[in-house]
Amino acid sequence: MASPQQNARRQQQVEELCAAAIRALTGDAALHYRGGRLHRATRALPVYAPHLRVEPGSDDFVACRAAADSMALRLRHSDAALHRSLCPEEPVDRLIFELLEQLRVETLTPADMPGMAGNLRQRFEDWSRAFYRSGLTEGEVGILLYTVAQMCWSRLNALPVLHETEDYIESTRWSLVSALGSALAGIRRQRHDQAAFAPYALEIARIVGDKVRAKRAQPGEDESGEEAEGDTRAPFALLLDFDQDDGGDGIAAAVSGASKVFVEAEQAYRVYSARYDVELAAATQVRKALLEEYRERLDRRVAAQGVNVPRLARLLGAVLAEPRRDGWRFGEEEGQVDGRRLSQLITSPGERRLFRREQFKPAADCQVSVLVDCSGSMKAHIESVATLVDILLRALEMAGVNTELLGFSTAAWNGGRPYREWMSRGRPRHPGRLNEVCHLVFKDAERSWRRARRDIAALLKADLFREGIDGEAVDWACNRLLARSAGRRIMIVISDGSPADSATGLANDAFYLDNHLKDVVARREQQGQVEILGLGVGLDLSPFYRRCLATDMSQALDNALFFEIVQLIGGRHRR
């Protein structure tokens, strides 16, 4: 049985493959999956058709690929502005109109892609079986919505309805034929023209909406609202609720959402007071004797892992090094003519080694910065994180890569001095960040691993861990990277959760710091000067980082985990 960590990694691979397929079909390089949702840059794209929802723990790759193909067809063949202008306001009407538009674009599958058409058909039929077997068709509204979906899909694709439920829906279908007949013919005839298709789709949506509202208004069913709600809750939840939590047992994804305060400020992040912010050498915060003790403890943990560091260094060198010109090789049998040996044509006519060739040597023109979340929740994992970081930095240095180890925390709990100033001034609305930022340098880029190995052990100092303001830390670490000349700059953020500062969250809103982190990462990725990777400690960080890896730090650190980290580092960002 696969572990939650393996399931999370498999799902990440599936999403990467599906995103690549969508980009190829649409030509839009900004499309990618994050947190299980398709995004364009930083904006999540809506999914309004029920059969496009897939469950990572139970649905196979074919289902995920079919959903991706369907989204690609929607982006390619549907005018979003026109669709929004025509979309009805009534929830049931909108539900049907959204479904019909999705079914329309799925009929526009290219003729030379029969595999895509087969995947789409299988996906709709699988969803239909799941809907029927769940018992959602037992209520009047459920059977009505299900029957309409079957009738419209059948007419648009010129295919029979699902055989398993054909007899079950027959009476409902017969009662709808007279009302929907001409509109069904219209959507089939106009499926290639969105504007001409829309009036027929709106007519179907209105008729179905009126029937649902009439059923809910029947006497005896609306007195308490319980029966009507019970009849419609499940179908609408399945069709309209796109933010349901995954009920699987995989590694959880970081929780994030929209920040009204951040959006209303036009993506402008505010710092109430930066007077108390500090940047410290972490080793100066630990007594020398205690630091030596930490280093000895860390050495014992590193030795116990049994990781093959030289092999890891070779793997890192293979993915990070690039060929660099390193002089000439002389005495070759082919290449460029070596003028110094032309005389040998006379003295030794049989001599063939008269050429020279350029010599290239692999070299890593790269700077890697590791940024560790030093928030309070990381205390439980810090020994494993420190061990991983120590091994990784050592291997990177053996591969010829320049490295830096940074951390971020706050200088106080629950806001500190900026928070007290804000309180004394009458608590003005939306003050922005209210804590004292503390940025930590465990190893700077000028020092080798051997010289900094003792300072790295300061990661084990629990008193340094308070709260976390990730967005500012990522910006700070990126600026440090940009100050150094390197052909490639990579930053690895190691974290076990979303940004968290209680004072800032209470004074603004719950996702203020989350949205700032997303904005920072998106801006830096767009600039293209720094590659930002996320390494989640028992958490999927995909809501924040496009390239990330979920790890289980409760298990021993083995060669397989480091191999996956090598793959994460080596995979360049698709632009």
C-alpha cells in the first residue's frame, strides 16, 4: 500500500503532466496546477462542470487527463467574456448553462485526437455512474438534473445515454421531451458557434430552473425548508461546491484563500513599522559551548542516516553543471587544423593527428539558497530538517555550487512593539504587518560548509522559533541571491505550513499574509531571475509554490528522498 507521501508525489507528477498537456493544447504558458486547481499565473480558474472534478486518491490518470483535456477545450473554444455576459443569475439556471457550455466545447475535440474523445466520453460516463450510485437521483430535483445532463450530453454527441440508467430516467426524460425538444435540436445544430448556441442553452436552463423552483415551492415542502433542502443539498454540493476539502488520506495541502484586505489594497502589502526588524547571525544567539553540543548531536544524526553524500554530490553536479570551455585538446584525428603541426604533412605523410578540438569541462555556475521556516510549529521537525539541510549543503558544495542557509522568524510573539504602537494609536483599520521581523543567517555565501558547519547547528536552538512572515522572507532571500553573480539562482523554502502571525491576522484578515506570499512568489517567478522551490514538511505547499515536494520528516532520511530533491532542483521552470 502506497504511503501518503508517495500518493502526494504521484499526484504532483500527474498534475505536472496534465498541466503540460493543457499548455500544449492552448498555447498558454501561464497555465499550471497549484493545490489541485488549475491556475493562470496566480489566479485560479473556475471549474463549473461536475464531471471535471476528480478525486486524487481514487481517480486514475485517465480521469485526470480527461478533466485536463476538457479544461483545455473550454479555454480554447469558449469566449469567457461572452459567456459571463450571458450567464443567468439564478443558481439553478446558471448551473445548467455552465454545464451546457462545457459539454459544447467537448464536442469540438480535434478529429485527429480520437484518444481525447474517448477519454472525455469515459469521464462523463464514470461521473454519471458515480452520481447515480450515490443515491443522489432518488430525490425529485436530483433525478431532474441528472436526466437533463444525460439528455443534453446524448444530443450534443449523437450518442446514446448511459445504458445503466436508461430505464431509470425514461419517465423523467419523456416528461421533458416536449418542453426541451426544439432547444435540444438547437444546441446540436449550433454547437460550433457559441453566440448562436447560447439562446438555446439559456432556454433549457430557464425551463429546468422553473421546474426546480416549482418543486421547492410546493405546499408541505417549504414550511420548514428541511425537505426541500434535503432534496437539493447533495446535488448542488456535487455540482456547485468547488472548494470541498479532499477527504483522502494523503498529505494535506496548505490551506489558503482570498484576502479581502489585500485585494482591496490593490495587492499592496503594508508594514506598520519596520523600526524593530532585525537581521542576525544565528550563531551569535547561541552560547559557544551549547553550539558545540548541538553540532555533535547533528553529526550523530547525519551519520545515522547512511546517506551516500559523494553520490548525492555527483547527482547534483549532473543536474546543475553546464559545459564550460576549458582550453584545447591537441593531437586529435579530427577537428580544426592545428597550424603548428602542418610541417608533419611533409615529414610524416601518414600522420593523422594534425587537428585540435575545443575542450569542455562541466562546471556549476549556480547559487543555491536554503530558506528555513523558523516558526513555532517547526520545532517538532527541526532535527530532521537540520540533518537534511546539513547533508544537502555539503553535497552541493562538493558539486561546486555556492550555498547559503537562511531562516526567518519574528522577534516577538503576538505582535511585539509594532502591535503595541498600533493599539496606543487607536487601532486604525488594516494596519498591515504588526510584528517584528527577524531574519537569520546561519551560513552566508562567502563561507564554506566546513567553516560554517558549527553555525549551521544553531538551527537546533528552539528559542529562535516564533512566528513566520514568509512573503517578506522570500523577498529578502531573493535580494541576497540577486546580489551575487551566478548563471542560475535557486531558492529552496522549507516550511511546514502557511504564513502565520496572530496579531497581523487578527488586525487584517485570515489570509492577508498568504496572499502576500503568493504575490511575492508570482512576481519573482515572472521576473525569471530566481527559481523558487518549496519543500513541504508533512505538507503540500503547492498553493504557494509551483514547483514543490511534500516530504514526511517523521521517517528516516534516505537516498530516495534526496534523489527526489535532486529531481526537484534539476527540473527547470517551464516558461
